[in-house]
Amino acid sequence: MEEKQDSWFWIGDDKGVFTVRSYYRWLTGEFASIHASFWNRLWSLKVPGKIVNFLWRMCRGYFPTTNALAMKRVDISINCPWYHNGVETDGHVIFGCDFAKNVWKNSEVKHLVHYDLLESTFEVLSRYFVACSINQCVLIGMICRSIWNRRNKWVWERVNGSVFAGKHRSKHADGWYKGSLVAARCSQVEGSWSPREAEAISLKEALSWVKELELKCCVFEIDSKVLVLACNGQGGESYFHIITFDCIKLLKHFDHVLVEFVYWSANRVVHELAKAAHSMPGLGEWLVTPPDFINHELDKDMS
């Protein structure tokens, strides 16, 4: 046999000659089966239609991210509106943002989710959906939509919070439970305050206490709508708003936090604790075992 020097050979053409046409044919032929598997699995998911539609829009690049809006000549910053740590693309919102990373890290599919900055959301989901079970695909889809919803809550309403329900729940941040009581506290604060200022001071005291307990994932349920709106970005110049600003700074110490409004009837445990504070000479604090005077309301609240 005659010896010849090694040379490059393009496998996509019988003659070994590279052309754009041959490359396109090779590319579409290789990935056609992967795309078909992904779309078939997506449309077969047993989830509400709005979830499937959301995932389809995400894969098609139809999200109104700041980067997408800037490309359409909208005068807007392209940085992530949450953490300002990068350009807000589809992939950044769902997988790359610090908030999203924390969500995936605490999910049941954390070992499956890996994101590269150079990948599109379609490429990421295609890889997941082909490799994962149906149930895992459903969970991934639901988390993606929840992250996007939370992003919109922050952008349009300045509401910050967790995708998950919360590992600990609070009654006005005075009582914490997860199936059973974690901790409860009540005390008197000297001074003459308006009702909304008293609510804000109570929240500030509770936040400081919860920070000391190192609880990172919390839902604060408050029956003062004015205070909830102020904590979620409705500012002002009054003394009430100054106290609220301190609360907002404390809220930043939590990994996942939500401040939400509940009706007085759903907040009875707190009011029982507040009543007890008037008859106590000092601080009242209980860990694990609740005081007798809130047991009845606590049982009704957990049932």
C-alpha cells in the first residue's frame, strides 16, 4: 500500500469535502430525533395547559426579559432586576440567577439540573426531558414556572419570596411551627404608638428574634394590610415607614421569605400571645412546647 500523509476528512460528505449545506443536513439529521423526543414528552405531560404553554414559550424564547426588551429598543437596563449579577436572559432567570440556583439546590431534582451560560433554555430542557422520568419532568416544569412567577412578582409588585411554601411558618412572626410549634415569644414595648406603628415595631422585634434563631426560610403572616404593602415596596416618609425600612433590611438576611396578608380570624394565635404580654412582668419565650393559653387556637390553626 502506498503511504500517504494524514489529512482532514469531513464525515458529513461522501467525498470528505465540507460545505455549509452538508453541515446543515448533518446537524438537522442528528438532532431531529432528540427534538422529536423532547416535544413529544412536553405535550404528553399531565399538567395544566398553562404549564405546557409556558414551557413552550420558554423554549421559543418568548419571555419579556430585560435583555429581550433591550433588543427591541426598549430603554431598560439589561441587568437582572433581582440580584443585578448578570444580563437577564431566559436561561439566567430560570437557572442562572442566585435566587433560581437556591431554588434548584433545595429541590428534589437538584442532581439533574446543570446549566451552562452558553446554553439556551431549549437546549437545557431538551437534555433534562430526554434523560428524566415523567414525574421529574413535571416537577422541573412546575419549578420553572414558579421561578418566573416570583420574578414577575418582584419586577411588578416588589414582592420578594420563596418558590416553596416555606420550611417554617409564622403567626405575625411571634410563633413558628411546622406541624408542631418551633418557638413562640411575646413581650411589651414601652412607648405611645399608632396602631400601624405598633404593628411595624412588633414585626421588627420578631424579625430580630428570628434572625437570632437562624431560621432562613420563613413566611410572615400579618393581619395589617398597610404593613404588608409597606414591606413589599410601598414606601413613604412617615415614622411608620422608617420602622418598615428597618424591617425590609432585616428581611434581606433570610434565604427565602414572604410577607403576606391574612385576616384577623386566621391570626388568633398571635392575638392570644399579645393579650398574655399585658399580664407578664417581662419577656415570655417558649421553645417546642407551647404555653397552655394558646394550645386551643394552635390546634384549630393546624387542623
